[in-house]
Amino acid sequence: MGSKVISVAKEFYNVLRSLQDKECNDPCTYEEDIHILKINGDIIPALNMYCGNQPVFICERAVPKINEPDQNITETSNCTDDNDDEDDDAKTLQTELGPQPLTIMRARQLMSWYTLSQNVNVSAVDNSPALYPMWVRCDMSDPAGTTWFGAETVCIGNKVSGVKLYSVTCKGSAVDKRSLITLDELKQEHKKRHPPSSMAIKGSARFNLFGSTVVENTTIESLSCVTVDFKWSHVESILETPPLSSTATLNIKVASGDMRSPMYEMYRELEFLQTLADGLRTGETEWMEPVENTSAVNLTKAFLEELQSTAKTLQDRAAKPAETKKEKPDTDAPIFNSLLERGDLDFVEQLWVRMRKSVTSYQDVGDCLKLVIEALRFGDIKPWIHRDSSSSLSKLILQSYHQQIDHVSLTGVTPVHMLLEMGVDKMRKDYINYLIGQELTTLNHLCYYLSTEVDLQEQVIRLRKLHHLLEIILTCSNFLGLPYERLFLLTQSCLQHYKTCPYDEEHEFKLQIKPALISHFYQKEQPVVWGVEVSSGHSPREVRTSFQLSDRPLVDHVIFETDYPNETVNGDSDDPAFFSTMVCCSLVNFA
């Protein structure tokens, strides 16, 4: 009997070892009913504090392939249409079906195989490198309400000397704080498994600072989210407010396009720019709804006539060149009005502002640029441009100063390419002007974003990165009121990140702050997660017992009941409802 158990443990070990050694993370099926995945532990909320971002095995019940109809029934049935509908329903059902737990008995069996396979004292087991930690989803069918079993090897050097066994138990949401475990009870629970000479107690909490809001019991979802994580020692009571001596870390995830953002108008401008870039790449352009009622061609004509009239008036007054620039802010004000407003828009930038609000076709773009180039060729206008302008139209303007203009064939995608260059040049200056003006960075740190040596599509990508960076900075500045010193560090962190990483609005930026800076946000609010951890021993033999309260379940494979009549969790009640999760650990040494 013993040899058979060892043989099964060895077989299970080989499956895990094969999965661990694979470079890819493709899951596998074991004995038809068990699904095994290799993922990072921080993906699972209930396991995050124990796994971090290290790889772990997750064992769960394999979901049956309910979307494959029985072949015989399909061939003999006359109700073809009805079967099609049923197949669609089955596919939908499988899509919605989440991870499924194993029974407690099956989970314990897997845990014993894992533990046995790691015991170097069992002669049938090779002395191989340790396996990743393993966690098994459980169905809560035992009296304790276990939702996870876990096992993690303990190593001294390269040798496995034991395992830590974990059990995660959960309870449905409760409003009555008197039903929660006390700090003393948690200490006693820890001492049952580990009679220590001394214990350390640490607290943690997470608060939402910015994100989805509730208005008249309706949640307005937001893709942007700013939370803060607190960690502190010397916990005195369950659900205590984090002290000002805590360490606090902001977790910042901002999505572009939020209408509450002060960057929204700039986002709309960037959206049009991206439309042009996508059109050049795919050959098809979905033009945005124009903001201006006047046609693009008429706006351009009016702009050129305005420049000619201004130039004539200035000549009559014998005005100096400096006075020409002085009048430009008055001209620009009604056209360009946003957070990053500049008073020194040159001719090309002012033309971009008008065209991006009015063009609706390739023909519009070509006709507008044709009017401008003809005015330059005949000397009707002598516009000024920034010295560092790099667009094709800017180069033509420089040539016009010497009455020599290259021939430009405004056919195909050339006009759109020219317009895209104008927009990239202008918006890049907008962003850089703000960052430099606010002293959040220097030109040396912006070389990657300023480069015109890369192709235009890459320049657009880098521009999107700059925009996302500013969305993050302004969210923390306008909504959280963070001081200059923290904004400066955050800017450097974002700039450095995006030099090597692709554009990603799901990325969570981290920033350490002093709790006093945001105390007015969290001290009167309820946490979304609150936890306390009792620990003893030293790594790798440290053992921990933890208790967490959260506004939603930390487990997604079971359904929890509530102890109050409200239909929605944390609805109108003044007392928030919390789901509780406890993690207990036992250390098993191999003799």
C-alpha cells in the first residue's frame, strides 16, 4: 500500500516538474478532473501576501466541455434551429463559468502527494530541486469553511528540510463587528500551532482614494484607480485606522479618456492624431465628428486672410517683429483652451488646431494644405514658426523665406502624413512645455520622447506615453493634492518606465508617500481591505497567521452568504459589511 502511494506521489511530482520546467505557462490536466496552472501568486487576492509575485501551481477542478454537443444527437435530430440556440447558450454558459473548486478530500490527497514527493527521506523520491508552492481550490465543505489548501517547501541551502502547510478559511459578509475575531483570539490561534517565545504583529490596510464613485446608489465605473497601501507594527485592535507612522504606498492606475480628467480635451486631440496614424497604417481612416460647423477649407481661407490683414496693418503701423508676437495670444485664446494652453502657438500649430476640429476627409486635408502652400509660394503670407519645428510644412515655410519652395505632390496619403507631422510636433511641445514649466523634469531626461529620428508611428506611440504620464501626474496633483517633491519623483519613475516598456494603461505605478499627506482622504473612510498578521520564527522557518477583512470576497470560486437582509453589499448601511479571510500555517519538518 505504501509503495503504491509513493508511486502515485512520484507520478504527480513528474507532472508538476514538467510544468515547472516548461518556459510557457500552458495549463495541464491531471487524471481528467484536475486542472493545474502555473501563474504568479500575486494574481490571486487571497494568496497575495504569502506568494507575492513568485510562480505557484494552482490546482482546481477541470471544467467539463459543455459546449460540445453529443455527435449522435446532432446527426439524428430534426430540430436544427433549436439545437443551434442550445449550443449558443452552452458556449455562453462555459464562458461565464469561473474557476471551480475540488472537494476537501481530493484537495487533501493532492497536498499529501506534494508533501510526500518533496520528502528526501522517502527512498523512492529523487533528491531534485524544490517545486514551486502549490495551492488547491477547496469547496468549503468542511466545518471550518476551507477555501484553499497550500504547501510550500522549506529549504536549507539546496536541500528541502520540510514544508509549510496553509489553510485559508472564509466567512460571508457581516456587519456586526462583535462577530469578528479579536486580536487576542488571533494570537491564541497562532500559539496553538506555534508555541513561540515572542511574536510580531503587523497591520496592513488598503483604501480607495480615486476611482469609481457612487451617486444616488448608482456606481459610476472608472477605469482609473488610485489606492493606498498601509503597513504598520504594534496593532492594538481589529480595524484600527493606520497610524501616521505607517509606511504608505500609492498604487496608481490611470486610463486616458476619463471625462473627469483635466486632460480630457487633450485626450480628444490625441484621439484625432491617433486616427490619422491608424489611417496611414491600415489604409482606412474613420474620421471623427467635426467640432466646428464651418468647413475646413473655409476655416483655412479665413485664417490666411486674417494673417494677410494682420501683416498689412502691422506694416502700416511700422510695427517691430516683437509686437507681431504680442498679439498672437489674443488670436489663439478662443481657439485653444485647455489645461496645457500655450500662448506661443506658431502658424503651423494654429493651422493644426483649426484643421483637426474640422476636416472630415482626405479631400479636406489636401485642399487645406494646397491653399497654404499656394499662399506661401506667391508670398501672400510670411508666417513665423518655432525654430525647432520639424514638420514638412515647417520646412516649406522656411524655404518660403528665401522664395524657394520645393514641389509637393498633394496626392495619396501625403497630405495626411503632413497633417500628422503637424499634430505630433504641436502636441509634443504642449506636453514638454508643461513638464519643463512645472520643473518636473529636464530636457536631458526627455531625449527619448523628443527624438524625431524614429518613424512617425513610433513618435505617436511615444507621444501617447507622454500623455499617459501627464494623466497620472495631474490625477495625483489635482485630485490628491500631492506636493511638488512627490510629483517630481513620480514623473521620473514614469519617464524611466516608458523608456523600456510598451504603452500600458493597466500598469500600476507605485509611489511612497507620508500618510499625513492624504490623511484627510482615509481617516474617516472605511478600508477596502484591512489585515493583521501574527508571525514568529525566522526565515525560512518563519510561520504566520493572518486575518483579513475586505469589502468583497477574496475568493472567486465559492458563493458566500450574508448575515443581513440588504440585497447589496455596502449599500445604504452606515456600518460597512466585511468578508473575513483567515490563513493559518503549520510547519512540518522532515525527520
